[in-house]
Amino acid sequence: MFQGRTPDKGTKQWVKNEKTINENPVLKKARDHTEGFNTSKKNYGSSHGGKGSTQRPTNHQAYADNWDRIFGKKD
């Protein structure tokens, strides 16, 4: 835990520190935790929370076998 004097908000040193903290996910999470932010919903590092462009794993055979049950029989 930091035990020194932190620079006043808005000063050049504060801005420099914030830039360094925001570039490092570990520092960002630690800073947010000490300031009381809910860190469980924030984006830290590689976990961006989105689906991305890769296809989700599926069981193609089960999907094909149950096509009629899912969509109903077509006449």
C-alpha cells in the first residue's frame, strides 16, 4: 500500500501518474479498489467481456438431428 503523499488532483504529476496507472491493468484495478469503485464490472486487461469474432463452440450434429424439433416440420 502506498504510504507517501499523493499529488494534488489536476497537477502535472497527478496527470502523469494517472496516465501510467491507466496503461497498466494491475495498477488500474488496485487504484479503483482503494477509491471504492466496484471493480467486478470494469474492464481490466485482456478480459473485454465481448464475444469477439470467433464462433462459439456448438454441437453441429445435435443441431442437425433436432432441426425439425427446433423449427417444426416444413411441408
